[in-house]
Amino acid sequence: MSRSDIYIRGWGAVTALGWSASESARNLIAGNVRPAGICSSSHLTNRDFKAFEVAYDGNPLEKSLKMLDASITEALDRAGLTSVEIEESMLLVGTTGGIFIRNEFEFTESVRLNPGKESPPIVCRNRGPGEVAEEIARKYGIRGLPLTFSMACVSSSHALVVAADLLAQKKIKRAIVVGFEPLLNLTLQGFASLLLYDSEQCRPFCNLRSGMQIGEASSCVIMEQGPGLGAGKNKFLFSGGYLFNDNSSLTSAGTDGELVKSVVSHTLDKAQMAPAGIVAIKAHGTGTRDNDLSEGRGLSKVFENKLPPVISIKGAIGHCLGAAGTVETALWLSCLEEGTLPRSFGFTEMDPEIGFVPSQVNLPANNGAYLFTFFGFGGTCTSYIISKM
């Protein structure tokens, strides 16, 4: 995607820090961050896993749908979209499990209500990630083309870059990009089986890191071409983005950092920007050994001895998987609105192989360009730049 006048008109998010992007950002800036804990959701079958859970009194299926509604409503309200504008928008959704929580909730409820009986199967037939887009389009009256990305960690970040590309080509009028990820047995058990789960703490770029901790979230970012009167529309410009998939690795972007360097360099070229123009980096920073090493080395190679502040917010909200792109973007934009860049959480000791310390203090959120990076499972890579005007 080449640089164009793509503006972000609205955004919203529900995270473990709050039921809106604004509330989440204020708590992040103030340091009102709780470590991941044992979750209370009734559908989770293993109580040993720690995760960043959204607080809610009620059943987990109901909560997840309310999270989805709250994040989209916040974005629509901020954008000030009319019903006609909503109707003509394109919907792009990034998610790993979709509404598979419906299946898990039905299973656990059936077991609870039928003690002593044989457990039923968890039915997966006719349900998949695309169910989220169907639910959103029906509820909000979105008639534009629906598109679902289910690519693990980069799902919604890929969706953002694809949306910007379609806008730049004038193929769509507006993009409503949603990231959705409730806590699932599927993902908690899956990442633990891959030995990518840290049972103690999420520690991005820290020498003591040993894996990720999952967070649940829902988020929405609304983009369109050209400035206008919409709330927030003229403050943030999507300056350029780049997508890549590394066919040489099934699991990572390569620990030498060369692939990360290439992806970020292409992003800078797309945005027609030099490394010195980046104010700060919203890094992927998962807390896994190889991913942080490849990202850290790659960023150091791009910026050499002039590395701007590097910040990962996963130590505060967890890794939100398919929702990570939109939720971290929405939370970051709200931090920029508050005028403050948050510090990284979970870091205590520098990794000599990475060679830098992520930002440990809040910083002023100056106008300028901010780099966003996402490097996911299967060698999937997303990078883009958003400029605060």
C-alpha cells in the first residue's frame, strides 16, 4: 500500500483494562494494571492458566457479545457515522476463534446441567470465524462486502492494511475493521501445548521471558479516505503499511532479525519516511523467546544507534491474538489523545541478545509518525505507520 490520505475516523475497544478504549488508555497511563490471573469464566475447563480477563457479572457468551457491541458502538459514536454511511461501509473482521465460545459455553453448560452423564461432543459443524462478520453485519445493517481474516496474531492488523489499500485504490468508501477474541479453551490449551505460555507473567523483551499470556478483547477501527468533519477524523493519518508471509518458517520470523528489518524497511518506504521520522514504536512484543529476539534484533538493525522508544502493551492487556492489531491500535490512539505514551509492563532485565530496554516511563505523545509491528505464528508479518497530526 502506498502512502495516501487515509484517515482514522473512529475507534473503540474493550480490554482487561476497561470497557472502552478511553477507559483502557487512562488506566494504562495511570499504571492501573493488574497481572494476569486465574480466570472466573465458567466455560474454561483448566483453572491453572492465567490470562487477562475482562471483568463481567454474567455468562461468558453473553459477555463476549456485549464486548463486541461495546467496542463497535464506541467506534461508531466517535466517528459520528450516519445510518447510510454505516450501510455502505465494508466490514473486515480479524479473529482466531470467532464465536466458538458459543460452542464451548454450550458444552460446559450441558455438562453442568447433566451431572453424571456422558459429556456431549463440542460441535464445530457450520460454525467458524466468519460467523462474527455475519453477526455484526446483521446487527448494524452493514451491506458492504464482509471479509474475515483468521491468521492468528496478525488477523486484524492484516485487515487494517488491506482496508487502507482498498481505500487508496478507491474501491470502497469506508472500512469498519473489527478485531474480536474472547478467551477460549481452544487457544489457551493450544498455545500451552506449543510451550509458548508463561505461567508467571507476560514479560515482553525481558531476559526472563518464557512465553505469552493471552488476553481477551474486542475492538473496532473505522477508516476512510480524505479529511472531513467526523469526530477524530483529521487527527490520525494511516501513512502506509506492508504485509508479508515468510514461507521459510512455520513458526517465526527468523531470530537473526533480517526478515523484521525487511518488513519494517518496506513499511517506511511505503510511507515515504526515514527511520529518523518515527516518534516511537508500538512493538508486537509477545514475551516469547524467539519472537521478541527476532523483533528486537530487526528493529535495532533498522534504526541502528537511534532507536526510538519501544513499547509493548501486552504486559498490561495480554496477547489478544486475532484482535491484537485493532485493539492495540485503538488503545494507542486513545493514549495519543490523552497526550501520553504508556510505558511497557513486565520488564525487569535486559536481554543482551536484544540489546535495548523497552520504555519504562510514560512519555509525551508528540505529533508525528508511530510505527506498529506485528509478527505472528506461521511467519506472518504486518507493519504500518499512523501519524498524529
